[in-house]
Amino acid sequence: MTLRKGGQPAHAVVVRRLHGGSTADVLLMRAADGHLFVRKAVRPDAASSAVRELSLQVQQMRAVASLGARVGLYPRILAEFDNGFDMEYIDGISSAERASNPEAALSPTLEVRQHYRLLAGLPRLDATAHPAVGKQITYHAHLRCGRWLAPDAPTSGREFFTSASAGWIETAHELEQLLAPPFLNTAAHADLVPANIIWPGHKARGLVYLDPRGKDLLWVDNVPYWDATMDVCSFLVFLFVVPQADARPPAVTARHLHEAIADLIDASCDSRTDPMYYHRLLFYIALRYLGYAWILAVQDPEHHRIDLEILRERITLIEPLRYRLAVMDQSSAALAVCDQLGPQSAR
């Protein structure tokens, strides 16, 4: 196969279209010598920023790999060209596919442990040395909720979702210092949904991350950083709530949701180093719901009517936390409420 840097991609035959790529086509290709590879190329009708975002994905993958992350964390990049890149094809199944197969499914706890084991070996960014770390709460609130506050926000569910978004952004400003993470993790992914985790058929190779976020990361000394709590949140929300393969979300009650969160916290967090992890995770879950609701309302609100109603219910489940935290003005008070809202009370 001809590898190229810049210009046009090498000629190959399209085998089939693959999952993923909101502004880009993701295609399984066959080269002249018979080898399979994946081509990710920005569509001609995509916004001009899409090419830049794709190049940021490559930049993130190269930067994280250079820090000593295990070999094979991402598919190997074969070539870059004007509007995309080619990468190796990993034959396997996603975490989303495993979740729908009881025989192959892996518990969320074990998956999150694997993710945090990887992060533990990569650099952290200390909040005390970088004030930008403390701004993550407000940043994520605007990132997920801001679109609902725009004049052209979707009409479907606008009254509820706009009101909820405004409330969570207001809360983010109030609780920014209280909930702020003590550190940021190296951005190994930053959009860790089940469909972006591949379990290769070849057992000698560990799990593979597809489609890392690329944009919106905090870069310091050529290393990208991100609050990994958001990765845990994304994984949890998409595994338990977001429809997989056109199936309706499971009927997750408040108790089930809290039990799942408790399991994930037990697996992934040392409360002594990050005492507000539980609260920040719930806070991020609400933001994730609002961001996902916006996507559904833009795509096809009537088709996703039931899903939007489910998201409204989920946001309402978490909303009491917002009021209980909003009255706090010091960490000691927050830790006291942790005993009431934390994992032990969810079981």
C-alpha cells in the first residue's frame, strides 16, 4: 500500500462503511495488495473546522502514544492526507456489542478498572500548578449545555432542556471550586463511549481506543489533559441509557443508576485524593444527558420522542443533588453530605 503525507489518499477499494464519524466517512478499505485498512475522511459538505478536528485527533493519538502508553492503544496510523487519514483495521467487537451479548459482556467495573490502570501510568496535571484545571466544571457545563441556550436551539423539549441547561451552568459557576478536580489526567480518549472501545479478536492485543476527542483538550508542554471523570460519565451514560443498535435504553431506576455509579467509584477512584469525585460524576452525568438530548432533538425529535422523555426523567433523578450541593460553601460540608449521597447509601 502506498503511504502518503499530504495530498490525496492512495487508491483502494471500499469494502463497507463502518460505524462512527459525525462529519467524516469511516470506511473499511482493501488495498491493491489485499490488506484491509480503515480510511477516515471528512465529507465534502462538512464544516471547514472538521478537517482541523480530524488533525487534532491524530495529534492527540501521537502525543499520548509518545508518553509510554502501551503499544496498540490506538490503531496504527498508516497515512495522512489533505482531508483525513488511513489507519490499521482492528478486527474485533466494541464494548457496545459486548454489552448486548451476555456471554461476551464485561462488567462496567472491570472496564473502568482497565481504563484507570492505563491512566495511572501517564502524567497528571496538578491543579495547584495550573489554575485552568479548576475551570473544568464550568467549561464542561458550557460545552454540554450551551447549545440549548442558543437562539436556534431545537423546539422539541426546548422549555425543559433550556431551563435545565441554564440551571446546571449556573450551578457550575457556584460550585466550580468545590467540585473542581485536584488534577487532570492525560487525555487517553476524552469521549469514552462503548462504541469507541474495541476488543480485538487477537488475544495478544489489549483493548483499542477509536475516535479520541482531539478537540477541547487542555494542552500543556505538548501533552493533552482532560478530567477522566467525564470519560467514566460518558461510558456509564451510553452503556446504561443511550440506545445501542436501535434498542431502547434499559429501564434504569434511580437505585440502579446509583448502584452502577457506586461500583464504578469503587473500581476507579481513591476518595482520599479526589473526595468530590462522586458529586462531580453525577454532575457530569446530568451534563451528558443534556448534550445527548440536544443531538436527538436536532436529528429527528419525533423519532426520538421516547428517548428524549427518558433523558428528561434521568435529569430529574439527579437534579436534587444540585440543590443539596448549591447551599454548600466549604469542603467539610460537602464531605458530610457525601456520607448521605455516596456509594454506601446507594446499595
